[in-house]
Amino acid sequence: MSDASGAISDSIRTLLRPRPRFEPRDHREPLVALISELVARPDLDERKLDAMIRKYPRDGKALFSRSQIIAGFRAFGPECGWPLDEAAFLARLRKRPVRTLSGVAPLTVLTKPFPCPGRCIFCPSDVRMPKSYLAREPGAQRATQNRFDPYRQTLERLRAFHELGHAIDKIELIVLGGTWSFYPERYRIWFLTRCFQALNDFFHAAPAPAGEPAGIDFLDLDQVVRAGGGDGAYNRIVSGHLRSHHGGELLATREHGDWRELERAQRRNESAGSRCVGLSIETRPDHVDRGELRRLRRMGVTKVQLGYQSLSDRVLAANRRGHDVARAREATRLLRGAGFKLQGHWMPNLYGSSPDADRRDYARLFDDPDFRPDELKVYPCSLVESAELATRHASGEWLPYAEEDLVELLADCIEATPAYCRLTRIVRDISAQDIVAGSRKANLREVAEARLAARGGVAREIRAREIRGREFDAAEVDLVELRYATSIGSERFLQMVAAEGRLLAFLRLALPGRAAPLTELAGSALIRELHVYGALAPLGSRDRAAAQHRGFGRRLVGRAAEIAAETGFGDLAVISAVGTRGYYERLGFARGELYHHAEPGGLARAMARGRGG
């Protein structure tokens, strides 16, 4: 490894060095004084809160963090008898509420570095990371700190959310890393089993595991892939590192999972304090088939992130993507037919493309019924040192778009996104230090949205319309239906909409017109997603400012059942996460092998009478 690479690993080790645990009782006097004044001041804004924190420094100089103040409230509340309960105090203090304003707390974990089936020229090849990820990315840093151990990653993230005052009873588990479907099945089973076990254990075990994590320290790698290093360099280095630690194998003995153990952890999670209400993985179109659909459902997966990157065969071939557009069509059809939520990945500024070609390509995503993803991540191509694209950049064959052209392109893409799609991300969270060529603006989305607004354009996509904790008048909420065709038949996007088009809840209902990819779904209409927005309210809470727990979900399910019955379906199936099984059963669905089912006419009548849930 070069001196520069060694310095990078050393700097990352410094970032990952564990911090001492904060003990509130060591700072009782200033904490109690600070919290007492916070409790007595209902008119706090951010400026007043910051001033108050400065008034009561820790050890006479350092400032208390939000998480330390919350820890103090929990430690001293019983003895001090403050007139606010924890929920009210957290509402006054909570930091970064945006993480849970979409209705769930997103918890990201990374799989370990592993050989990759792809040879994409734009992809980073940081051998300390799963393919396409970089060691400085925030989620990657957390994974490295825990040596990619799924149990520790999950527990540490739950602890961080809890310390910041976020509700953690409803978790969306997001599994990132290499191509999920390329990892050995037994590793994938083990990985998810350990994630579920951490969710189950959080309120019953020490939130911070003691001792060193058991996985491999990939920062010890003494090699680095550079542009021109040859096909397969990443795979050779990572495979060699794994085998050197696992007795010639790619997996450790402990990384061999068992279906029965996973199912036990899932059953326990149905009633756990932190329930998995959504599970997302990412894979390639050429690794999706009927067998994989079944495996994903057994694992509890509800959303698949699918790497389209481009809908041009010429561009895909130029970037050595390894599959064509036809394969992406087929993967989309199979996943939609099995009820999975579809989150596409699309990349402008790829080698061989242009801004105008990208505009046409983006339009195809929604004009063509074979695609029409539910969510989309838009990642403008940025050059990092370890990508093969560096050789094209050095020769002048590929250049990043000028920033003005890129902003205009992204503004056009936002405006062209239909109301049924959510633009989950625009621009990768890559450190500016890692970008050799391309935009280094971390707020590129905000810049593009501002450009769109300045020219009078309107964003219709889901994220732009979410209620996000705003007050609303329940008497003015309407149920709005949007219809569109897909590769499996037709789709109904049912929305609960408040004033100014603010989105409170939605449901995706598939009405297939062709054979289902799994026999259990033969003849079934299919609820692919049900989501209620607003500040995440703890289960059992009746927070009047929150959209959740107002019956919007039941109303949407009732309307979906009516539509299914009206269109001649004898069964209404739903793809349920492990943590939402009980919810659907209370509504009147019965558990099948991989899905929940109800007779739509009877369910619609029960919903109309106010029964269920």
C-alpha cells in the first residue's frame, strides 16, 4: 500500500476510535440545572436552546451534547420530578427529527467486503469496503468500526437513535454492501439473523457490546486497487484477505446461517420492542430470478434496490455493466409481480452519455411501463481514484459535466418525476476528499430544487410532498387515486392528501393481468406498500400532531379491498414485513407461506363497519 493509502487508513482509524461512555452522574449539578431550566421554558427555539446549553457548560468549558442532556433527563428524572414526561421533553429537545419524519427510523448496516460479479468502470474499488463503497462514507465508517458484524452494527445504531431521543420501535432495516444476491445464501441468512437478534435484544441487553468485534479488520489490507490495475484486482485482493483469515474459505465458521434460526428470530421480532417494519437489500438485475424471489421473501425482504444505472444498451456496454436493458426489464417485472417495492438506481454522466441523452434516458424510466420504479436514487457519476473510469478521464474520453449543466439536468429530472415515485436520494454521500473529478457539492439536491423553484417548476415526487410533522386539518383530508400501467398489469396509487397537496399516507395496489411469478400469488391483487407519514409516533401513542395512528392506513386498505373486489379478484395479498405481520392480521388478513391474504369483498365490508385493527 502506498504512503498515501496508509495515511488514509490511519486517519480512518482515528475517526473510528471508540469514545468514552458518558456518565450523567459525573456531571449532576450542571445537568440538573440545565434540564430544570429547559423544562421551565416552553418557548424554546434553536437559538435560545443553544444559549442555554452554553450557560451550563460541562466541566466549566465543554458543552453538553443533545444525547448527553437526554441521558441526564433519564438518569435524574425520577428523583427530580420534572413536570414533563420523556416524550414531551424529547419533542422540545430532539435533534435531527428528519430521520424519523417519514414514519420509520432507517437503520443501515453493511455486509463485509466480498468478491463482486460486476466489472463496472465507474465503480470504486476500495478493498477495505464492499464493492462500490468508500471507507470515508458515514455508514461505511460505522460498519468498519464494528468490523462488519451485523449484530454490533444494529445495536450501535439503535443506541445512537435512542440517545438522540428518536423512537426506535419501528425500524426500516437497510442492508447495503456488495451485490446481495451474490453472497452465499448461508452468509445472508446469518447476517439477517444477527440483525433481527439485535433488534430483539436491544431493550433486554447491554446496548454496547463489550470487547473487540469478531470480524476481520479490513483496514489492515496492505494493497490498494488503482486505475489500470486489471480486471478482477479487487476480487483477488479481497478473496485473498478473506481466505487468509478463514482457513482458505471466504466465510468464517460463525457466518453460516440456518433458516430455522432466522425464522425463530423473525417470530420473536413480531412482538419485540424494536420491530422491523421494512427490510431493503440491493442487487443487480442479472441476479434476480424466481428462486431469488422466494429466498428474499423467506428472509423478510420487502424492498429491493435495483441497479439500472442506464436504460441504454450502448451506455451499459461502454461502462461494462455486464447486463442489458432487457435483463433490467425482466428483473423489474419479476420483483413487481412478487410485490416488492422497487427502488431503482440511475446514474447521469456515465461514460458515453451526455446531458441531453440523460434527459431522454430519465424520461424512459417513467414513460416505459416496464420500469416505473416506486423510488429512485439518482447518483451523478463522480470519479474516484480506484475506478477504471480514471483511464478514460486521463485520456479525455470522459469528462464530468460542468456544474451548471448538471444542476439544470437534475432540476429537469426532479420536475419529470411522477407523483407515485419518491426521489430517495440525489448524489452519493462521497467525501470530497475521495472525488478526483465531478461535483463535490454535498447539497446538490437543494441547489437543483432551488433552481427548479426559481424557474416556476413544481416537484410532484413523494419526498417533496410528505407532511413531515406539519399540522393538518383531518376534516380536509382526501383520498386521491392515481392509475398507471405496469409490466404486470395496472397499478393504483392511493393517497391520503391534506391541504396544499401534502401527503399523509399512501398505498400501492397491483392488479396483475398476467401469471404471477410465485404460485402463492396466483389470482391475487397485491398490496405492495402501505406507508403513513408524519413524525414517527411510538406505538400506542396518540400524538395529535402526528399523521400516524389516525386510521389512514385502515382507510387505504379498505379502499384497496374495494378495488380488488370490483375488478374481480378473489384474493387480496399483502407483502408484509416481519414487524407488521400482527398489524395485518388484526385488520383481517390470514398468514400464508410468504404473504398475508384476505377475501377482498369481506375485508372491504369489515373496514366499512370499522372492524379490524
